[in-house]
Amino acid sequence: MFAQRASSIVDGSPIVYPFSEAAEAHPTGLIACLQQIKGGSSSILTAPSSKAYNTDRLGFNLRFNYKPAAIFHPRSEDEGAAAIRCAAIHNVAVVPRSGGHSYEGYGIGGKDGALIIDLNLFQKIAMDTNTGIAIVAAGVRLGDLYTKVWDAGQYLIPAGTCPTVGIGGLALGGGLGMVGRKYGLLSDSIVSMTMIDANGNVQEVNATSNIDLFWALRGAGAGSYGLVTEFKIQAYKAPDKVTTFSIIYPLRTYRSAIEAFGAWGPSAADDVMAVMILKPSSIRINVNFLGPKEQAQETINTLLNRIPGKPTRIKMVEGTWLQAAIKWGSGTLNSTAWEGSRYTQGRSLLYRTPLSTNEMDIIYKYLNYSPDNDTITRVLIDVWGGKIDRPSSSSSAFDNHRGVLYSIQFFIAWNDPSSTSGSIGPKCLKWSTDFAKEIRAAYRSGHNLEAYQNYIERDLPNWLHAYYGNNVLRLQQIKKTFDPQNVFTFPQAIPLP
Ligand SMILES: Cc1cc2nc3c(=O)[nH]c(=O)nc-3n(C[C@H](O)[C@H](O)[C@H](O)COP(=O)(O)OP(=O)(O)OC[C@H]3O[C@@H](n4cnc5c(N)ncnc54)[C@H](O)[C@@H]3O)c2cc1C
């Protein structure tokens, strides 16, 4: 039976899956099958017996220690397709990995035993300067993308801030960054994708081919439907000048600062993108303005006039978009700069109505309490609106989040490797859990809990609806069409109907 099925790995004919509730995964058979593909090259397969296994299986967030069945690094779509077929016939879950930045370690499966298909060898970036469309392989990191499209003629692509994040997860879950209010989310700029499905077939996915899948992948595509190998993304000519601001206030002004920022940001001009970062000692407001400093200053004054008292510092810099992107990337676009640096827990909430006084006081309370000296605690408020609400692209699975005023992310990071034992990790996780419980109890925005899928959180109550709202049933039907045997799965994947 195995030999019969194994032939379909090579010839691409439809696979008859042996799946049932009782079926067991067969990692030994899987490794043998993957070895057939690798044709003698040891560099593309990391098996549990490989020397590299204990480093290759780590993601950005070192809190997770999952043990995949194997990690496979295909060099081509054919190899990726063959690996998917191997996993399917051996009943092993397939998990794509692009940048490995999932908050819950889903790029390494979110549990033991998955086949990780790592796209680090998919690194093509090519700009068509006639159409302004960038062809971007799904293993590319954000810092490389920003640099290459800039070098191709001073283009920009709306995406995130961290240079080490992978395009795969970022684009398929949304992708919010410092030009988002002018150009929308990264997912809104996707023109087309190539995806290998659960049968190992290559699908072109765009507004005329696989239309339902095109809708689903843009917002709900991370890990649930197939292995996306390439994106075509609309890029935009960057304005000549970009002005950045970092404005600091003392934390004690939090109520008036949050109120003013929350009223100003979502209704500001589309050229403005802003994030408020609340720290235990201070509040920083980062603003990116697409235009020269004179215009930027006028816009900023409309914010400053709303906040009582003077800021303790204002830094304004006029430069290019690339310089701004470097600044928002904490001084670098080096795509390996922050690799695997810390233990973290992040969670999010989306707000359609302003934060209540009670919610602001909860934020203040948790910022004032740090579980340990060696701990970083932050609350980030990103303003939404602008093109995030008015995408020029067709409707997508992100549409349930249009109309949000701002997102809140509460975040803790620590350096101590003890996540479940030891002194620091458990205290940090408790900080995060208690904070979540309290602020969710106070949450009143839009009645039902709403959160951003790219800041994915395993213990978010009713997470399927919080991330995908009224789109859930349609997403499940599309899942059934393209992955009826649930080959692409992880703890928070779109489930079969
Ligand atoms: C330091 C840091 C900064 C961040 N900054 C931002 C930001 O500015 N804006 C923002 O919107 N988000 C941001 N995020 C969140 C980020 O968008 C998500 O964590 C995203 O899922 C990471 O994608 P990845 O490819 O790096 O991660 P991975 O762990 O590789 O993948 C994440 C999920 O996507 C799936 N996936 C990855 N590649 C593919 C593929 N090719 N085909 C199908 N599925 C795939 C994986 O299976 C997994 O479920 C940040 C995260 C971190 C850790």
C-alpha cells in the first residue's frame, strides 16, 4: 500500500489519503519519503537525527520548543509539492514557514510532530518597473524586500516595521506598517499568488483564477490552505520626502494622551501613520508623515494641541522613505538582525469605540507593575483608518476588520530561558494572562471580542470569530474545497466545516 501511494509523490496523481481520527502519523516513513526527494543533498532536509535539528526548529520567539517530525527546505516548487505529498500519505501535518515570527510558534507547528516546509531558499525579488509590480518569493524577509524595491527605482510596499518578519505570514494575515493609512495593508496590495495545495498541485490565485481562494488567502491564508510560494505585489513610487517624529510624554499623562491620540489618529490625513508606545516610564508617539517637514509640522500641531502639557522631547527628521523604514526597524533593515532574540508573549484587541477610562486605567496598572527588572513591558496603540478601511483591491477575508479605530497590543519580553519553570518566565506569563483577563472583562468595543490574526494568540476566547468574524463559514467551505483532509493544520488553523 505504501509503495503504491509513494508513486504519487513522484508522478503528481491525486493522493488517496489514509486519514481517519485513529490514524497515526508515520515520521519514519516520512523521513524516508523526503530522502527520496532530496536526491542526496543533506542540506535541505533536517531530520530529528540531524545535527542542525535543535537550531533549525527554533522560531523568533524562543518560548517554544516544539519538535517537528522534520524540517524540509525545498529548492523549487516541485520539491515543495513532493514534500507535501510525502506528509499527506504519512498523515503528518504540513506547516509552511517563512520568517518564523508567529507569536505562538505556528511556523514550527504549534505542537510536536509537524513537517515544517521552510521557504528560506525562496528569495527572488524582481521589480517590473512598467507595472510597478514586485514578484516576491515567499521566503523573503521584510528588510530585504524594502531595500530591493527601493533600489529598483525608489518604490515602497506597505507592510510592517520589523525587518526580520517573513513576507509569508505577514502578507497572508494582513500586514500593517508605517505607510498603511496611505497604501493599505500588505494583503490589500497582493495582485496574485502561487500556492501549492494539499494534493501537491500548483494553483495560480488571483482576481480571475481561484477567486474564492484569492479572497480567503488575503487575511486568513496563514497556514490553513496551502503553501504559498510566490506573491505579486503592487509597489508604489515613494514620495520625495518623508518626515518622521518621535514625541515623548511622561506616562502619568496617559489618559489625556490616549484620548487625544485616539481621536486624532484615525481621522488624520492618509499621509499620516502613527503608533503610541506606552512604557513603564514614558509614552512615545511615533509618526510617519509622507511629505515634507513643513506640512508634517502642521499636522503634528493638531495632535500636540490636544494633549495638555508639553512633551518632554520631540525629534523630527526629514529624509527618504528608506531612511524612515530603517528608523522604524529600530535602526536597521538587516533581515537577520533580531533573529531568535527573546522570550515573548503578545496579545491584541481591536477597538471600534475609544478606550474607556477603566480600560486606560488597567493599561496603566499593568505598565506600573513589572514582574522582573529584566523584563520589557509595552502597550502599543496603532491607528487604523485611511486606506486600511478603503482598500483599492477586491473584497478579502480581512474585510471584517474594516472600520476599526485602532489596535492595542500588549506585550512582554524577557531573556530568561525558563518559560515554564524558573523564576522569571512564569511571572511574565502571569502578567500577560492577568492583563488579558482584566482588559477583556472591561472591553466594550463592538460588543464581541475582535483581535488581529497576525498577533495570533492561542488562548484568546472565541478566537475564530475574533479574527474572522462573519467570514468563518465561507472560510471553512473554501478549506473543504482545497484541503478536505486537513493536511495544512496547526492549533488555530481554519477548521473544516
Ligand atoms: C518582532 C515582530 C514584529 C512584527 N511586526 C509586525 C508589523 O509591523 N506588522 C504586522 O502586521 N505584523 C507584525 N508582526 C506579526 C507578524 O505579521 C506575524 O507574526 C506573522 O505571522 C509572521 O510571519 P512569518 O512568516 O515571519 O512567521 P512564520 O512563523 O513563518 O509563519 C506565521 C504563520 O504563517 C504561516 N505561513 C508562513 N509562510 C507561509 C506561506 N508561504 N504559505 C502559507 N502559510 C504561511 C505559517 O504556517 C504560520 O501559521 C510582527 C511579529 C514580530 C515577532
